[in-house]
Amino acid sequence: MKSDTGIELELELQLLLEILIDTMRAYMKAFEVDDSNLSISDNMQRQYKAFKKITVYYIDEKNEVISWAVFEFDWENYKVRCSSDDSEILKKRHEIQLQTPAKILEGATIEIQSKVKKLKSERNFKMLKVVYTYTDEVWNDKKLLAKIRSEAGLVPFDKKTLKVSKKLKGYKESINSSLTENTMSIDFFV
């Protein structure tokens, strides 16, 4: 039987997990990630804390990366960090200190949606590639890894296959082989 403290801690972690997943869903939706990828992310993170990073690549008509967004998960502290090639998308505003978390999220997602729509129209967007990077715990547990791959329908992906548009100067050097990054992906076309 668990002590009261153990039950409280378990409930607190469950609540943090739900807040993290709901927040990431809102941000990923703002970046126009499709519902099937949102479901994969939600389910695999909720059940297994499966991914340490989810990367969204925006691909143009030449099959070149024209933009990206990264969601990195810190499972020890139940935090997530978002980054993008366009710092304006995730800019910090002075007035956020006076807002509730719900208002901050709403304002941020509206801003992101606007920037993503503009980027897609200006850069001849064709498709999104969503790439999942497993946590070390999942990657090292081959049974769990196989189960997650099967449940999520993920296949191995090598980032070396990505061509980077000249519109993203200096980005090409940061794309590494997925074999060292425990990476899987799903593509979807518009």
C-alpha cells in the first residue's frame, strides 16, 4: 500500500503529464501538425514517455527543407522546449508576465499559426515530415521499442536523406544520421 505522500506524488506527476501533453498538442496544432501525428504523440507520450524530441520539417516542391520546429521533452522535470528556424515565431513578449498560462498559450498559438501560414505560402510548401526521437530508456529496451513502433506505425528514418533549401543558411550542418538519434518518422502531404 502506498503512503499518502506516494499517492500525492503520483497524482501530481499524472497532472503534470496531462498539462504537458495538452500544451504540446496546442503548440503542435499551431505548427499545423496533422491529427494522426498529434494522436501518436499524445498516446506514446502518455503511455510510455516514448520521445525525447519531435521534429517537424516543412518540405517544399523541390523536396527541400524550408523550415522546422523542434519539441524537446525533459521527462525529469516535465518540461518541454520549443525551437524553430524563425525566432519571430516563438518570440517573447513583455506582457506575458501579466497573463494566465491559458492566455499565454492562446496568444502564442495564434501567433504561430499566422507565421506558419505565411511561411507556407511564401516558400512553396508541399508537405510536413514529422520525425520522432526516442528517449534513451525506450531505445535501449528492444521489446518496448518494437511495441511502440508497431502501435505508432513508425519506420526508421535517416536525416541524411533530407535536402536543405538555401533559404535555411547554416542549417544543413545540424542534420545528423538518425541511426545515432533513435529516430522514426511519418510524412503527410497537403
